[in-house]
Amino acid sequence: MDGTPACDAVELRVHGISGVSAERILDHPMVIRVAGDRHAGFFRPRPGSGTAGGAAAGVAVEAYRWGSLTAGAAVRTASMLLLLPFMLSNLAIWMRPPGRDRWGLLGMLCRLLAGTLTTTFVLAIVGVSLDLIGWQCVPYPGCRAGRPYLAWLHTLPSGPRLALLSIVPLVALRVVWAIGTRSARAFEGFGPSSAQHPTGGTDDLDDAGFWNDEQTTGWLRQIHVALGVGTLDVSLLAGISPGGLGATGHLVQFVAAVGLLVLCVVLLCRPVPTSTAQSRRLLRPLWAVVVAVTALCLVSAVLAGAMPSGSGKLPGYEGAAAGVVAAQGVLLIVLTAVTYARQRGSSPGDHRPFLHGLGTPIVAAAAVCVGAAFTASLVYRTADTLDHGDIPDPIRPNAAIVGPLEPPVAYWWAALAGLAALLIGAAAASATLLLSRRRRRGLAANIIERDYPNASPEDAHRLRLVRETIARSRVTEELGPVLVAFLVIASLGLATVALDVIGIGPTQLAARLGGGGGAAGLLVAYLTDAGVWVISLLVVCLLILGFRAYRSSQTRRLVAVLWDLGTFWPRTVHPFAPPCYAARAVPELAKRVTGLARRGPVILSGHSHGSVLAAATILQLPPAVLARVSLLTYGSPLGRTYARLYPAYLGPRTLGDLGERIGWRWRNLWRDTDPIGGPVFPADAPPPRADPAAGEVDIRLRDPRSLTIDPADTVPPPIERHWPYHTQAAYQVAVSELADRSR
């Protein structure tokens, strides 16, 4: 099919993030697809049209383009913005410290935190539909005036009205479920069959079932849907009177609904079943309880008939919202303590951890904060709209209607904490960058002095430009303290929502601390208003970005950068997260490399994030194939970022094992000006193995190649930073060397 003669060496290029075209990967204007499909395919130059750019002599070049898996479909890319909190919660567990504790305490805490995100999502829809619309707005003529789409609800008794509006959270839960399921159809099912590897979610990247997360995702999806429905049941029962079933029957139903939530929590705490049959035995009783409890709750609401409503919030809703947010803060504090304890217990020979080893709680805190931002923006902007533009607040009551719409005070606390985290984080980032600027410039000056020792005075401006480029490329290493500060502020801020459980909001606390005067409370009220508006503005920007992603392919590729980084790992914590594209890319690459290796040597060439896919692919290859495979990486974040962010999966030991598997037929090209790539085995890091061949992997390229203008050119050589690499002679030398060694 591809016309590759036997014994010919093949360089298989894998691109990085942002979904570049096959023409750019091959640096050739005319290409054809030789394998794969429109979502992910293998391309070569059209026969008779010349060779690919940067091709070494005697080596055929092929490109694997996987970018359409995340940036191809407009609807998929835009809708995935809604799944951002779920994606971050799923990403957190992969940043855990080394040690076989993935399904231990850390995994349990991360799954519980992910469960609170589903609960928060459902509570937000309940707050809009049942509380703001069904309980507070519809009973008042001033709120439903000019809104015929709400006026007809007033003809229904309050009980049946709430039962009818309960359909909205159920539909929203189904939509979120459908987004992830629909997106997964493009690139799941390429891994090993469930019969061979039923559980998936293993701890080792070289296990054939590592990328097969279908069993885990299916198990968690059923629990999260039951958790969301149980949250709705409890909210509905709390808001209605006993009705036709009597007080005893109402109490029994409420206990059953709470018991459903407890059962979901227990299931989240236990490991994923090892077989589909065992999973079904546990889930069938769960769904029987879900259907029975939900049906009884809806019947109770209908039989409750007319109830007094509109006086304050939906009963129980304030406490539920405050309790969930406070639980998130407590879980973050516990997760931080457990992660720090495990990091302190790591081997002293491990790689220096990024973010002080607290990557898991930091990303989990980001997931909670984004979820709180989405929730607060939705509830408060809906209340603002229903209040005819007047912001609801106890200090500034709304006179447009009989009683102001009152969203939960817990969201005021969340908004205040979000504003504080944003401002303090921005100030800490600015201070960190300013304080580290001198040190970064000093390191850059040493590099320049080594690379250009005989620079002439005429090159002074050029030297300053190169120095600033190198200094800026070191910024990512300086952001660790800022993110740790964000974790502390976010955790403490969310934990303060517990004050709302005992009836103390931000304004009430400020009034008490201010000696009973109204000035302090009014100031805090304006600050919380500002927090809500800032958070709402950020959410609106995300919505605009999602709309632009739907209309513009360039914006779609920009959004896809986030998904390329966040959806690389399987879904083992939150089932509503965007699906893992590596579940297709890695097995597909392994199958293609295996087929090409039967004909001759294969140089798997990965740029930037493509080097991570290439490394994961090699770990999946059998020993018979590895004998004919080499690895070339360039602009690679493997050593600089991935080994430090994901030490349990791509740490120095894993990278050392990868080198040994292919007999150290591995070359990594990097530049000091590259803000992403770097050496895989840094000189200041402990060696992963005693094999001295590890020191030959990294090849540093001087950038720019020269300060002076070539006699045949009109401008000096450019500063190439992260792209391209294949245009330099060192690239072709590395390909030729690896091909010869594989032969």
C-alpha cells in the first residue's frame, strides 16, 4: 500500500501539539495518506514529487498526523470547554508522587473530589431551575412579568412545578455524559480488547492494557450519574412538604435518597472491579435504588400540591451548596497533606519534583476553582437576569419585586476566595518573575559567553536579543512557588465556606468584625460583587472562545492545545472528562511501527509532545520489534516537564528503562532558546542507570547557529527556538546514525 521496499529505513515523524498539517510535518507541498483515516493518518510525499524536507540519504520519511483527534470537529472542540473542570480533576491523579498507590488513598481522595464536581454541577442546575425559577421567581408577579415562558408555570401548584422542573437537571446530566461519549467514538477502541485486558488502568506504561480505560470509565460513569440523580432527589425532597405520603413516608424517602448518596460515595472509595460481570453485580442494585427513589420523589412532589414558596431560598439548598464547597476545601487540605507525606517518603535518587511534589492537589484545586467559577457565574447571572438587572444582595435589597432573588451565600464565599486567589496569584507571579530575572539573565549570559566567545562589538545588539530569549525560555521553572501559593489560598478559601453552614456570610462576618457598623459589610459586599463579575467575565471569555472554536479552525487549534496536554492520560477519576486520544494514538503508532519494522529499520521521530507519544509507543512494543527501532526526539518536554510533573509514570527510571529497551539508540536534540524542550537526562540530575550510554542521548544545538551574516545571505541566522529542527545538519546526522545502528 505504501510502496516501501523491504530493508529500507523509515523515519516516522510524530508532530507536537496544535494539530499541524501533514504538509508541514513533512515539509513537502504534496502528500498522500498511506494508512489511517481522517481523524489520524499516516502520510508520505506523493510518489514522483520529491523527498520530504530534512530527509536523510536512504531514509524514507512518513508522518503521523493525530491533531484532528482534538482539533478536528468544531462541535467537539467547543463543547469540551464545558468539561474543563472534569478534565483537570482527571489530570490531577497522574501527577502523584512515585509509588504504587494509584488506587490507594490518593486515588480515593481524587475520585471523591471528582464526585463533588458532579454534585456541584447538578446543584448549579437545581439552583437555576428549582430554586431561582420554580421557588423564588414564578410566585412573584414582578419577576414573571413580561416572561410568558415562565408565567404558565404559575398555574401549576408548587409541588408539580418542582417535579416538572426536575427534568432540567436530568437532561443537563445526560448532555454532559453524551458530550464525552460522542467525542470518544472518533478514537477509542484501538487498544487491546477488553477480553484480553478487562480492567485497564494499570500502573505501568508498558502494560498492554494501560490505555484501555473503558472498564474504569464505564464503572465511574454509572456511579456519577447515580450521584447526580441522588443529589437532585435530596434537593427535591428538601423543598417539598410531606404531601400525600405523610410525614413518615416523606422521612423514609429522604433517608433513602441520602442513603443513595452514601452508597455512591462508598463505591467511589473502592477499587474498580476487575471484571465486567463483577461490575454488573454491583451496579444493578444501585440502579434499582436510583429508579425507585427517583420515582417516589417525583410522585411525592406531585402529591404535595400547593406549598408556600418564594419566601427565601428553596429549603435545604443553601446548606447543600455550602456543604459541598466546604467538603471540597477539606478534601483539598487532606489531599495536600497526603501528597506531601508521600513526596517526603520518595527515594532520594528521584528527579527533583516540580511544584514541590504537590502537582496533584494543585491541579485538583484548579479543577474545583473552575467548577466554582462556572457554578457561581451561572447562578448569579441567572438571578441578575430574573431580577431585571438588579444584583441581588441582602444589604442592597431589590425593590423591583416583592422579595429579591437570593442565590446561596456559599457562592459569595467562593467568589471572594476566587478573587483573592486571582489577585494574590497574579501578584506572586509578577514578583517571582521580577526576582528571578537577574538570575535567569546571569545563566543566559554564561551560555552566550560559552557559545560566542569571540563576538565582535557590532554583535552586541544581537547578543542582547539571544540573552533575553534564553532568559525567557527559563520562565516555566520559576512558577512552582506561585502555584503552591494558589493551592493554599484556594484550599483555605473553599474551607471558609463552612461558615455559611452556620449561617455566617461574608457581609455578616465583616459586620461582626467591624463592631456592628454597616460600612465593613458594605465594603465586603462590593468586593464579593467584584469577585462575581470578574469570575463571570472569565467564564464569558471561555464561552466566546468556544464560539470562536466553532466558527474558526485557527481558534479550534488554539483550544486543542489545552486538550492535547490535558487529555493525554486515560480517564480514571472523572468519567465526564474529555476522552483520552492516546487510547487510539499509542496503539495505532505501535501497530504501524510493528508493520514497518518487518521490512527494515524504523526511526520513531517525535517533536515536542510528539516525543511523549513516541516514548509511550516504544514502551508498548514487543522485544522482537524493538531490535529494529530507534528513537529521535527534539524540542522534547520529556526530561524538562513530564519527568517532573508525572514522576510516577515518566520519571527518570521509566526513561532509563526506555533507553535500555532500544539499546540506547536514542538521540535528543535541544536548544537553550527552546521554552519547551530540553535535555532528557540533565547533567545535574541523578542518572537513571549506571549505563554511560545515557550521557550520549542529549545533543545540544547552538541557537542561533551564528551571529554574523553569511556572505551568501542578507540577514543573520534566525533564532529558531522550538521549531524547526529538521532543517539543521545535526538532525540528518542523527537520523543516519540511528538508521545504521538499527541495521
